[in-house]
Amino acid sequence: MSSIATTSNTVTTIDSKKPNTKQELIAANIKLLIEQLEAGKSDALTNYLTAMSRFHNYSFGNVLEIARQMPTATRVAGFWTWKNLGRSVKAGQKGIRILAPIVGVRRKKDEEAEKDITKQNTRVVLGFRNTYVFDVSQTDGIDLPDLHKVTGDPGENIERLAAFLKTQGIQLVYNEKIAPALGMSYGGRIAILPGQSKAEEFSTLVHETAHELLHKAERRTATTKTVRETEAEAVAFVVGKAVGLVAGTASADYIQLYHGNASLLAESLEVIQQTSGVILAALEPPLLDEAGTGTAELAEVA
């Protein structure tokens, strides 16, 4: 058995056989999450959603893996990336295991290459390998810039999100008549109740944006209203945490919506992560990932 930290004060054991594919990685984490929540450890879900807010450039499987091994992690990078940033991993620190892609090149046949000389070779994922990253708390060195220093104030993020909605063809209006609802999603149109605090307005806008992005056509008919509301609220939690807003704890009843169905829970958490990533990408210009060189590959496929 190998021991994995699941909260700052709790250690839980998982199977000694380490997951070696992204599917195994996700399945192992979802199984453990269900066991933790059914055992009354409601902070487990909050740890996973918080990790999504911090590592939205990472793949779903690696986000789950980071959250399981170190829920308190805020910024992670490899050993040499930290060196390049002027920080060193402290002696005796245990790395956080994630999966990194092994990328190769598939050479096209000569006759295919001749048709388009700009696309002669194609990068392909050949498999995955274990790699280790370390949280900033495990390092010493020069101070790093604080990417998100907002407390209870969304700053320009309301305007940025409104601009994103416009590019998606989604109309945004403010309407007192929707009271007592704080916001409404109509499919191509969002209404927000005026008079909310900026933090509440932003959270409501993210919630309704999540509905617009998540709950269309097939997914809307395949899920219950309770599941849809919980997913939208989870997206608001993840995005709010990412931009520095003070957020409540995630719903401890989330797992009950799925009655222990691991595949449904995995699907829901994955779409929450993907939707949060889309919204967060719209809120700020593209930046190098905190893990530095090579992180984009980890984020895309593992």
C-alpha cells in the first residue's frame, strides 16, 4: 500500500498498483472520492474543486491527482523549472506524481508529404510516463509574483466575462423583474438581477454562463434540474476561488446526486473542470502556466 494525503490532517491509503493511463488515474481518484464522501469526509470534494481553480491549465486526471496527494498545493512545477525560477526544492520533500505524455513524430508517406510540404510530420502521443512536480511550499528562494490578488472584489472580471458572452452570441441584460432569482439563463440570453454586490454579481454571472455552456440540447435532457444547478454552482465555486473571491464550502451533498455512480460523477466533474477552464481563459490573457516549460503538454493530454 502507498499512503496519499487527502486533507491537510488526514492520510488515506490507495491501492499499491499505481495508475499508468489517464483513464486509470481518473477512475482511481473518483473511486476514492466516492469512498471519502460516503464516509462523511465532505471536505474531499472541496479539495478537488479548489484544485480545479488553481490548476485549470492541467488535465482533468492530473488535477485529481494533485488534489489527492496535496490538497493544499497552490503552484506546482518540476524540479528544474523551480531552479530556473530562482527557487530550490527543499531537501527531503516528496514529489507529487502526475502523468506526462510521451510525444513522438509520425512521418507521413512521401506522396502525402508532397501534397503539402508544410505538414510533413504529425506529433502523436505514444504513451505516458510518471513525472513529479513540487508545490511552492516545498521550495525556498526568491519571491514569486502573485497572479491573483483579489479579495472579495472581482475587479474587471465582470466586464471581461460580459465581453466573452458577446463573442459567444449570448445576450446579457439586467432585469429587476426576475426577482427573487439572482440570475436566469434562457439559452442565448442571460438576465441578472441588479443591485447585487460585485462579488455576488460575478458569481451569479458565472453560474448562468455555466448553464449556457454546459446545459444545452443533449446534456440538458440527460440530467436533472438538481444536477444542472449543482454543476453550475460548482463552476461558480471554482472560478470564484481562482480569481480570489471568498467562497463558501462546496456542497457536501454533491455525491448523493449520483447515488455512488462513479461514471456519472466522473463525467460531471470533468465537464465542471472543462467549463471552468473556458471561463477562466476568457478572464485573462494567455500566460505561461505556473509549472513553466513543458506544462502545456501535461495540461493537454494526461
